[in-house]
Amino acid sequence: MAALLMLLPAARAWCQVAVPERSVVGIARAEEILVPEGIRAPAILYPQGRVHYGVVTELLDQAVAAAVGVDDPVEAWRAVVSPGDRVGVQIDVEGIEAHDPALDVLVRRIVATGVPLRNITIYAGQESALFRAGFDLSGRVPGANVMASDDFGYRGGISRVVLDQCTTIISLSRLRVDAHFGMHGALANCLESVPYTERKRIEREPERLAEVAANSTLRRMIVLHVLDAMWPITSYPVGERPEMWQYGGLLVSADPVALDVVGREVLLEALRQADPGCVALDPPVTWLEPATAEFRLGNSDPAAIDLVERWPLDPERADAP
């Protein structure tokens, strides 16, 4: 691992290498993400439990530091964004809510690097999906900008939100099963930056999913991929609440392919626990190999992926909830 870190440039260039010899995926996990039930988290107010934001902050800091290859989270964040950046946060709107813990903490960490809140844009493909998720698109509420790609149009097949509002992008997705791609992760999240017709085409041709992430603009601008695996969604029963598994982790990498390879194994582990006979996702994940062989987006060979794990997280290191 030490030899690998010597190969990583000191600044942002570390996340712009197309296909490194090896890829790093940082993983931080916690035994418990919820505040213990009691006076600070009464069950009547928090029937599903109250998220411990201090733990989520520590998870994100440690996973980013592990992915960048440093011990100090402050140094790691400075390698990802700088105060002069206009940062886009590309979100998986179907898996992330307006007051999603990972999203809230990510925005706070970007601000802590010196980026003004007005220079942060949270965006997804469709306004209707953002509205359903509880985001305010009026522009009258103080905070980060919230925009829908479809509302601002496209140029050269890429959202004008990306081209006109951002200099740097961090992609945040929720690890979950998907009816079109088998799983939704870092590569699938890039669909938020392309036109609706292109999203639908890729749904019909899932093996071409990596084609979207291979766009030169997205490839250059996305400096970090964050995969929220605190509660991976393992199924969507019709008319019922989604089934979730508490994995308790955040996964981070500059390599979206390597990140999805690791994410796929996390989902398969959950599915095997629920059904020992389950050995694969349905539909199968057909787009990882082309992502490496055809589009050269990253490493799909587990032997070329270094997992830097920071687990179990010590709750005493986390800030107050």
C-alpha cells in the first residue's frame, strides 16, 4: 500500500488518471449509525431512529482520506476541492432524500474547505423526481442551489448545469438494486447528467451504461465518487417499504468502476444473507467489463483494487449528534 501511495500525485491529479495500474477504494464502517434511544432520540419522535450525524461525518472523512491515501481528512478534502471551485453534487435522486444524512454531511464538508454555499449545486435529472424527494427548487430558500438537468437543457449531450454551473463534481449515489442495471452505483449515477432520451436508451441497453460515464467532460469534472452503503436497498416490494440492510458504511473512490465492483459484492453479501441460494443480481450486471475493456474508465478486476478499510469506527471519535 505504501508503494501505491507514492504513485499518487499530491494534488487533484490523483483522481484524473483514466486507468491506473491499481485502484483504491476507501471504506469506513460503523457498528451503529443511530443515536441510542433515549432523551436525545425518543422513539415517539424518531420511530425509525435518529441518525448520529457525528458518526456519518467521521465515516465520510475517513473514507475520503482512505481513498486519497492520507491520514488527515482535512488534507484529503483539500486534495479534492478548493475554495475557488464551483462544486456540483450529482445525486441519485431515487435513493437520496432532501435531508439525507450523507448529502447533508457532504455539503458541510465542501463548505468547510472554503467553498461558499452559493457555489454548491445539487442536481439530478428530473425536476419531478427532485420535488417528490422533498427538494425545494424555488431558489428562495437559503442554501445550496438545487437544479434539474432537464430544466436547463443540454449542450453536446451534457447538462448545462454541469457545463455552466460547475467546475468540479462530486457524485453521491445510494447503493441499491436496480430493475434495469442489476445494481445502481457510481456509473449509473452519471445518467443524471444526460438527456432523458439518453437515460431511456441506456435502460434498454444496460451493457452500454459505461458509455455515459466515458463522456470526456464528465470524466474530467467528476473528481470523487461517494457510494452511500449505510443502508443498501436490497429490494423494492411493490406497495411496500424498500427492504434495507444495515451495512453501516460509506465507500469512496476516484475510480467508479472499482467502486461499483466493491459495491456489487456488498449487495451480493446482503442478498446471500437473505437467501443463501442467491448467487447473482437480477438482472445481471453486464456493464462492468465493458467499462474497463472498451471505455477504460477504471479497474473491474478485483485483483487490481486495493481496499483501504477503516472499521469498526470508534463512536467516541465522532462529534456530538
